[in-house]
Amino acid sequence: MKLSIEKKQADRAGRQQLLLTRNYGSYIDESGKRVKKRKRQSLDLFIYATPKDKAQRDYNKKTLELAERIQAQAIVDLANNKYHFEDEAKQQQSFIDFMQQIIEDKRKTDGKSNVSTWESVLIHLQRFAGGHQLSFANFDTTLLQDFRIYLTTTAVTKSGKKLSSNTASTYFNKVRAALNQAFHEGIIRRNPVNEVKTIKPEQNKRQYLLEDELRAAYKADCRYDVLKRAFLFGCTTGLRWSDIQKLKWQDVFLSDGVNRITFNHKKNRKLQYLDLPKDAIKLMGEPEAPETRVFKGLKYSTYTNVAILQWMLRAGITKHITFHCARHTFAVRLLTNGADIYTVSKLLGHSELKTTQIYADIIESKRKEAMESLPSLWN
């Protein structure tokens, strides 16, 4: 954000008003044009557009010097959160209404799962507010801290269970993201996010299948063949459920030894391509019409993971395996077979290497266990 002095167009008397302008950056509107975000405030000062004599030139010089001093002081005051340049009406805006607008915007761009999470956060905010509208003017550090305590002690699920640490952490981070957005849009002058600790999530053990377990799963019967093929496809490609479910034959290119798919990663929305191993191609079946989904009939329901667990039991696997474990399996297989962490991170579409590091830690733990399991030679 920048503060600058602007001159209005000269009036009939040849005078230009001076404005103090706050520039927030820019955004792309619906027509694709870049629009600057700014607010202007009159300084009640003017200069002569075309000074006619020395007196007017001296006047312009002194007025511009005064305007620059005001600008410099405004920058200092803004840094100290004293310069109340924002529209006070925005300070009285409801934070809950602001959250609802974020959700509406996300319906147009995000997947159902993320939108559903934001909706759950909104429900808990409303419960926390107890029927009151939370205005930005009142949403200070104390209130954010109180909401943090509510999520970790009082908030419950639909079934009446206490929120897990991971769920509480996710919900709190959504509120933090909304406050950050409000700060960048100039709605709030001071961001309470910087003064309240996050909720630390628990590090759950990531389940994955070993090579012999994968082979056993491939041989075992699953009630839903399309679910079995899609899961194993995830084990060989690392794709998320959402990316597999929406994959169409028009996204697949199989020709002249080049076997790959193109898709948009669910989280980063970037167009990616992925070379397919032979095992993955075999699971896809025969090509169909371009608009046809590769895994036709693949739908998510509350029974999906139950069906996977039943399938695993038939394969003699007692681990708690969900569909997302296919992605874990892919990462561990790559690292076990010598792929470097940077390559694995790129294949998984991770934006930060530390996310992929979790899998590297798993491999390191496996290596340590293997060394400790060696029998003693000298006893």
C-alpha cells in the first residue's frame, strides 16, 4: 500500500485541488481489465495549474511542501495505526456478512469440500456470536483469542463430539485468512491475527500400502470395480480423489510412446501434465468419447471408505486405509525407490517443500527400523 499526492483537473479558475491518495494495488474485474484500488481524501489545498507570476509560483511551492509534509506524517501515522483514513462505515460492517461473501465467491472457484469447510466455520462463528453481529470494529485481539478458546474447548460437531485439534486448527486458519483479506482490503486498520497464536494440529500417522500389500489389493475383489481401479490409479499417479473423479478422456494423450494426462491441480489451480506408467494405463480401460469420464460412475459417499476397508480386509490388510492413502502410497513408493524430494514435491503439486518432507521423514523412520531389526552378529 502507498500514500501519494494527486492533483485534480484544473477548475475554471485554473486551480487544482490536492488529494491524499491511498493505493491498495489492483485486481482483475469481470471483463478481464486491471482496475486500481484506491481511496482519495481532499487536503483542502490547491495550486495554480499555470502560475502567472512569481507570487503564484511561490504559493505553489509552499503549498506543495505543505502537502508533502502531510503525506510524510500520514505515512508515519499509518505505520503506527493512528491515521484513520478508512471509511468508518466499513469498520461497522459485520464480519459474519464478510465471511458469507467469501463463501459465495469461493462457490465460483473452489471445490465443494473447501466450500463446505468455510460453511462449517461460519456456523461456528454464528454460535460463538450468540445471535449478535460481530463488527470489524469489535473484532480485536481479545475477541479472536476468545474464538480460539471456543474452538478448542466448547465447539462440538453435529454429533456432539468435541472438535479434533486438526479441525479446530483448520477452522481457525479460515478465520485468520478472512481477517488477512479484510486487512489487505483496508477494512481493518490493525490485524489481530499477528497477536494470537495459531492452533497447532496433531501430526496424524500417514497410512500407506507397501509393495506386497499393493499386489494383494490388486488381486483381491472390491465391491465396486471402478473404486478399486481409481484407488490403484491414485497409488500409481499420486492424484487426489477430485482430480481422478473429474478426469476425462479428452485430458488423456496416448500415442507414439507418449502417455500423459493434463489436469488442473485442485489446490493450486495450475495446469499440470503427468506422464503415466504402464500400470496406470492398464487401470483406465479402453478409451471412450472425449467428454466421457475415465472412471465413469465414480462417486463419493459416506460408504466409500467403508467399501475400501472391506476390500483391504479381503486382501489381508488391517490398516485403516482411506482413498487419500493412495496419494501417501505414491509418495512413499517414489522416495523408497530413490526419487529425490524435489521431484516428489512437484509430482504431488505441493506449494511448499515442507509438506513433502513429511514423507521423507517416514522413509527415514523405515530405514532406522530396518537397521534396528538386524540381528546381532557377535552374541
